[in-house]
Amino acid sequence: MVCILCHKSNVQFYYQDKLRGYWQCQSCFLVFVNKDFHLDAQQEKCIYDLHQNNPNDLGYRTFLNKLLIPLQKKLPKDAKGLDFGSGPGPAISVIMKEQGIHVKNYDIYYDNRPKLLKRVYDFVTCTEVVEHLYNPHEVFSQLSAMLKSGGLLGIMTKRVINKEKFKIWHYKNDPTHVCFYSDKTFEYIALNWGFKLDFIADDTLVLEKV
């Protein structure tokens, strides 16, 4: 088995629950399920259709602001960005527009405009996205290429702490969640894709392109 993030074969069995088996790379420390447990596009979209990403929901705005407020402090006044994986009801572009910041939306199911992935941005947001990636190596390479020097990649995803906590972790039970990152995994990403890393909270971080 080869790691889906670093493409190395230094992979060991990690944990088995009633539904899936999990593996961990010993090079980048990503925990992931193998492709036998990847949903097809129709199955995946049916689950995403249940998500409520309403920008008028105060609780959801508060959740997103864990990333957006510290991100805004780092951005130039005329910053232009992309919300990668914006979901069925885009919220970040609405919230950022209120602050005078222009954000395009991209989502493979709900706003699929591949031409947006060929542009270069001051920042890209990925909120509750990276845990869904079947090919994180390809996507992180793509995200890095979309950022200017000094550009920011803001990520929200819950992080792996250890195996004992993983066993009782509700986050792993979502069938669309197929890869799980620890602090060490993001340190690997920063080193290998040319970023400076800033952990903002236990589920929030910003990568600055060097």
C-alpha cells in the first residue's frame, strides 16, 4: 500500500472499527482508509446535499470566523481569494464580501468551474474539505500552484491526536471522511510544499507560501 499524501510505501495498519480499516503512513503520519472505502460520486453528493452551509446561521458564522478573522489580519486590502470546496450553500464568499474581500467559489459538485483552478490568488480557504480528499498529494500540489508568493492557505479540519482518542473519535465515522491529519502531517505538508505553518486552533491553521 502507498500513502495517498506522500506516495511512500512506509504504511502500517492503524485501527479497525465496525465499518472500515485505517492505515497510517510512517513518513507523513497521515491516517487514511484505502480506496475500497471510497464512495462513488453519487453516494458522496447525497451526503453533501444534507449539509447546511447557511451564511445567515450565527453558529456557522462563528465556526468559520475561527479561520476568517485571523486570515483577514494577514491579507492585503485588495486581496482576492478562492473558497475551494465551497459546498451546497457558499458562506465564506458572503462573509468575506461584507469585509470588502472578493472570493470566488469552487466546488466539484456545486460550482464546478475548472478555469478557476488555473488562476493565482492571494489566499485560498479549505474549510472541512481536506479530510474528504481521495488524492491529497495532487490537491495540495494544485493548491500551492494557485497561490502567489506569500499567499495564504487557510484550512479547517479536526486533527488526529493519538490512537486511543482516534478509537472514540466521532469525526472518523463520517463515510466521506477518508484521510485524517495530525500536527506532524501538516508539518510534513509545510516542509514539502513550501509553506510556513501557523496553527491557529485545534482545528484551524494557516499555511503561508514561501
